[in-house]
Amino acid sequence: MRSMPLLLASALAVAVTSLLSAPAAAAGSATGPGAASPIALGDFMGRLRSIEVVAGGQRGTFLLDTGGGVSFATPEFAKRVGCEPWGRITGFRLTGERLDLPRCDGVAISLPGGKVLAPATLGVLDLKPLLPPNAPVADGSLALDAFDGQAFTLDLRAGTLEFETPESLAKRTASAIEIPIRVARHGSSGHGLGVSARMKAAKGDLWLELDSGGGAPVLLRDTVAAEAGADPAQTQPQPYTLTLPGKGGDVTLPTRAIVRDMIHDGVVGMPVLVHWQLIFDLAGDRLWVVPAKP
């Protein structure tokens, strides 16, 4: 599990306000071939996306963090849903620091438009110390583990989440580029889910986690930065061209990279992900991308 709050509190955070569209239209104004109308995502301080949920019968605002590994609720929200946290979910921050979260099991989660997710195991984590003092209230965070087994399209620029049927998925991906990925289902008791995309380096493949909770465009591990085409001695953001090889063509974007000591090969953050529509199939462990509309 990669802990999203570490990046929220980091000085590496890069504002992406100009890349985020205004909050999407409410569910009911379909704009794509999905099974249902798109779910509108919120704009959280111009840096992140949020989503309104009903969890355990209680309404709340959760951040949407594709790199979070494990979904979690704040202690206050866990109390509202009647959970008495127990046990531990164990993961690791990007720095390698161990993170232990008490857990709430079997939390029913539904999304706008009536979409019901499988009962979730939520970690419990206090967000307040990790957000700016003027931050809106956030009751928790949804990571990709909440969407395991689902097919959906995530457009972070437009602020929409759209679930797919087999038919709509086939239509959606017909003109998209498929990117090879690794899906890690991990954590204590098997909790957690992360998706990493393949990038070719001078001496082999690197795997970059897709992280909508990350403020840096691209993070590269210091021990592989040179092979990835970056200057490992440069501690400040440096110009960088990200290339992800795909089936039928590569996905390339001029951006910036930051080199740091961490346990992942790399991370692709929100300032890059807003340039693409991400089409996930977490039943078949596949991913396609298409350019996001301006």
C-alpha cells in the first residue's frame, strides 16, 4: 500500500488547477458509451478529485486516489457508520516507512446514481494533520481496491467516473491504446490494490504506479533514474518526456520528473493523469488510455 497522505503533505505537491475542469454535470447527462450516466467528481482544492458516497448508511465526501492502495475513513466517519476499528492493515509509504491502520470490515458503499460497490474493508486514518488548515472536510479516501472487479472510465480532467458494460467497454476501447500494467493486490490479509504501467528503460522495464493522489507529475527512484533518462543528481524538478509503450502505439507526454529515494520504480501523478482518459478493466487487469478532451 502506498500512502496517499504522504504526498498530500509533501513539498513536492504541484498545483493542477488549470488542468481541472469545473465540477462535472450531475449524473443523468451521459456523455459516453458507458452502462450508466457519468458520476460527477468534485474538485478538491484544485489538486485532487473527490466523490460523494454513502458508506454504512452515512453520506460523506471521499477523495479519489488511484495510488492509495487501501481505501480508508477518518475516525470520525468510522464512528458515524458504527464501526469499532479492530486489527491492522499494514502497508508502506513511498519512503519505505511502515504504516499500520486499524480496520472496519464489511462497509457497504454506494455512489451517486445508485451504483453499489462490493462491501469494503476500510482502514481508519486521521486526515486532518495531513491537509492544509483551510482544506474542506474529507471523510476518507477511495482507492482502487474499492473498484476491484469493475470496468470503468476515469476522466480526471473532466471530473467523471463512468462504469462500463462488456459492450460499452468494447466500444470505448476500440480506438484506445492499451498499456501493459501490473496489478498488485497486496497488504495484510490481501487488502489493497495498485496499478502500475510499464515503461521501458535502458536496461529493462520499470513499473510506474498511477497515482491520482500524487502532486508531482512524475517521480523516479534515484537508483533507476539514469536508465529512465533523467539526471539522478538533479534534486529539483527537471524536464522529462514520459513514454509508456502501448499496443498499437506509444503514449508520450513532455512533463517534469523529480528524482527521489523511494521503494517504487516510479509514480505517475495527477498533473500527468489529467491528460488522459483512463479505461480500467479490473476484472481482466487491463488498461487503455485515450487523450482527454481539452
